[in-house]
Amino acid sequence: PQLNIRRAPDGKIYVAGFDVSLSSGPDSAVADWLFSQAEFSIHNGTLVWTDEQRAVPPLALQQVDLVLRNGVLTHEVRFDATPPAAWGERFSLLGKFQQPLLSLRSNQWQLWKGQIYASFPRVDLSALRRYVDLGVDLTQGNGALNAWADVNRGAIRGVVADVALAEVSVGLEASLKPLELKAITGRLGGSQRDEGFDFFAENLQFDTRDGLRWPGGNVRVSYLAAR
């Protein structure tokens, strides 16, 4: 099958023309039905993602396999797809979520909490960043990426990523020149606080294009805004 998913300029998500971001109204019955099924699956399909909020060209994913399993208060999903050749290789997304104990409707995914895992054996991050907020101004970079994201009330609150990337260019601040690396490997992570953030790096190694080498190390930073 071919499935069309669209994000409108106002942020609403439409699947096959149905507004799944609604918690009430006629379209919400579709989401209620979907998230009440013990298992729902699509095999060898095509998914076209249109993001009108970012104003980017539609993205077509091939050989799409999707499995959604729902319990009384739990929801698990696995998504495998093959992107355009310029993007990289076939990738996988897995999610495990729990809805609040007293929630009345299973389609209110904005209230869920859980974790998302993403596995990209080879990906061009400069193409990915056009469609996904990576949290940094990454204009270039390709290689392998595995990431875990903590989700609370429908929003990502923390990310941990294992990276092995080459030819990286990342902007740290508008007034500074981009940081350009020939290669970088290690684990990076960060999480949001109510009044600040945490950041860490483990076994971080990188080579700059100027010939400098950072052989490996650990970094941990915590920031709290002044009251």
C-alpha cells in the first residue's frame, strides 16, 4: 500500500486525510480504532511524508514495514524503511510508550511518555536535518548513527546518540565559524531541565580538517539559569 502523511502549517498531522492530532470529533474515531487494535501492520509499502510546516519537498520512503502493538495502556511500534539513495541505507525506528493511567482515550498520544530508538547504519545528516530537528545546526556529516530519545507528554526531553561520522560541519553559534571535523566517534547526550540543561560526551574522539586530533575523553556539563 501507499500511505500519505502530512503535517499542515498549523502543526496538525493528517494520515490518509484523517486528522490524528484531534482528541475529539469524527476523525478521532480513526485514531481510537487504530490505537485500540491488538496489532496493526503494513508490509512492503510506500510512505510519502509531506511537511508543510517546514516547506520542504515531499519525502518518499520505500519498502516500508510498520508494526503497531497496543495493550491496555501501552503502545509499541517498529518502523523500517528504505530512504532515497542519497540519504543512505535502510533504517529502523522503534518506540515504546505508556499512556497515563487515568487517560480516557487511547488516541491522546500528546500525553504519552516512553522512549524512541533510531538506527541509521549510514545516513547523510545534511539531508536528514531538513526534515528533522537535530538540535544543532549540522550542515554536513555522513556515517552511522544510533540514538535513544526520552519522550514525555509527546515532547522529546533527552537524547543519547552513538556516532561515527565523517566530513562533519556544525554551527555552534551564528557569530562563530562552523566547526569542521574530518571524523568524529563517541557517545553524545543531553537532556532538558525546567531551568537549564545537561550535556555529556563519552569516549569522544575527533580529527579536525586542520590536522588536530582529540584522542578521546569524557565531558559533562550542567547548566541552571540564574534565579
